[in-house]
Amino acid sequence: MTPPLVQTRGLSLGYDDHAVVDHVDLTIEAGEVIALLGPNGSGKSTLVRGLFGLVPRLGGSIELCGVEQSQFTEHTRIGYVPQRHSLAQAVRSTVAEIVAAGRLPHRPWWRPASADDRQRVAAAIDLVGLGDRAHAEVSTLSGGQQRRTLIARALAGDPDLLVMDEPTAGVDHANQLVLADVIARLAANGTAMLVVTHELDVLAGVVTRIVCLDGGHIDFDGDPEAYAAHLAEADHPHIHGGHHHDHDHAAGGH
Ligand code: ADP
């Protein structure tokens, strides 16, 4: 049996011994496309950064492809597209140079790029729709195009799982649709994804599962249908027999 791509058990992460992610159990299997939702400050970025060992772990376990996170060496199997500003130091580089860096872990430092490496770089750039900008300096690109460059860099490594932290944040609607299309094409190729987002609408139809964080805890984990029911219940708890302040008030005869 293939181990899950990600499996956390009782995972707590935080800063200065203060837990921001608290006892989270999260398993990601091949082919899943998961939207990670939650209010600002609920711990979404901390959780995804923690999967890569970028946040102090206060407790629990993280296994990546069946291997304890600190022992995991097949870094390209799990690609990471961080939240923002990560191209700031690379402004003089071209799109192709940035994306080619995503191939580096696949070969010894002294071996030049092979035809296969170059082909994968070109394919990754095409897939994110930047074929005509491959030799442009990234400083000349829009924010959305820079985000797509980072996605292409992760794709060049041919990952089984791509983790993206708010790929559509701060991007205009047209670029959001382009990114959603990229995500749909990756999903069709069988790439599993964990996407932190506030814009679930643009990913509707692609997402297979929704995980909601609130105050560092998972407060919902299920498929889009169950999520719709969960929202309906939150909006109209009286329909399901729960108590709702306004309802009680109205029932009081005003
Ligand atoms: P989200 O991504 O859901 O908006 P974050 O994971 O960014 O939430 O933040 C969760 C909490 O952790 C917030 O209270 C935030 O202030 C705190 N936090 C995030 N990064 C750091 C850091 N580097 N040092 C200390 N506290 C942090």
C-alpha cells in the first residue's frame, strides 16, 4: 500500500511555545484537491509552512510519503508555492531561469541540464500559460504572472503534491481564472493539491475536499457537498433543531 502524501497526527505548531496550530490530524492521499479555508490568523499558513519544517513543531508527528518530515529528502515530490514576495530577490532572473531552478534537486550540481530537464521546464512554463514570457525578467511580470512562475518552478520538479499558499490572493479576477484553469489542468493530470484560499468560488468543480481551520483546530473536513450542508446549518441552525439567537428572539413574540 502506498503511504499517504501527508499524514499529521496530533500536530501542534507555533512560535515561542505558543501553539497556533493545535492537535491537527490531516491526511492527504494521491489525487486529492483540497481547499484549506479559515479566517485570517486561524493558522493556515503556519500549518502549510509547518509541513515543510519551516515552523517550530511543539508536538505530534508529520510524515511525508511515509517518512518522518525531518528525514524526508525527496523534496521535489512535494512542491511548495509560498505566499508572496518570494521573487523579490530574483528580479533580474528570467522566468526560464527561475523555473529551471525547480529541476536542480533532480541532478548533481556538476551535471548540466539534460534535454529532459529542459523539456520539463518548457512544459511547466507552457502549462501556466507563460510560454511567450519565458525569457522575460520576472520584474517585468504582473503579480499574477509571478505567482504562475513560482507554480511552474514547483511543477518542474514533477511533484506528487503541490502545496500553494493563497495563489489567487491579490491577483485580479482575470488572473484568478487563469490560475484556477492551471489548477484544473494539474488536477486532470492527477497532481494532488493543498490550496490555501479565500476564493473557493473560482476553484469550484476542481476541489474534492474542504478543510476549515478555526483557531488552529480543524472545524470541518469533508467533500464540497458536506461543506454546503455545513454552511447551510451555520446560516440556519433552527432548521436542524439547533438554537439560534434571532430565532429565539422572534419566537419570543416581538
Ligand atoms: P492564516 O494563514 O490563517 O492567516 P497564520 O498561520 O499566518 O494564519 O497566523 C496564525 C497566527 O500565528 C497569527 O496569530 C499570527 O500572528 C501568528 N504568527 C504567524 N507567523 C508568526 C511568526 N513568524 N512569529 C510569531 N507569530 C506568528
